[in-house]
Amino acid sequence: MKVLVTGADGFIGKNLQLHLAERKDVEVVCFTRSHSVAQLPELLQGVDFVFHLAGVNRPQDPQEFTTGNADLTQALCQACVL
């Protein structure tokens, strides 16, 4: 099984990766802040399951909350449909 973890560099994402690394039948693909939203369709190729853990919880600007949460989730959903 191939899984995508968004927010892979966060606390939960890192711990999830450690847990999944114990399984021989799981390949993990990571999406972090270093990736762009445009890379999502490529990262999702062959993915069977998505752990969507990315998000902004302490924004400097209210727009950052929308961009990092709602907009990212919408882009992820759209990329899954492609």
C-alpha cells in the first residue's frame, strides 16, 4: 500500500511515519512545507490512502489560516480526483 502524509514534518506526521516504517507493506510519500501545491498530483500517483495532517494553527495573518487549511484541503481534494 502506498500512502501520502501531508504535514509530514509536524509532530503527528513524524510519529505516524515512524509507525508506518515498521510495516513492510507500506510505502510512505511525504508532503511538507517545502513542497508546492502544484506538486500534489505528482505525489498522489499510485497513492491508496491519504493522511491529511497539514494545517496552520497559529497564523500571523488571518489569510494564512485560509490558505494553509481550506485552500490546501481543496487543492488536495481536486488533485485526488485527477
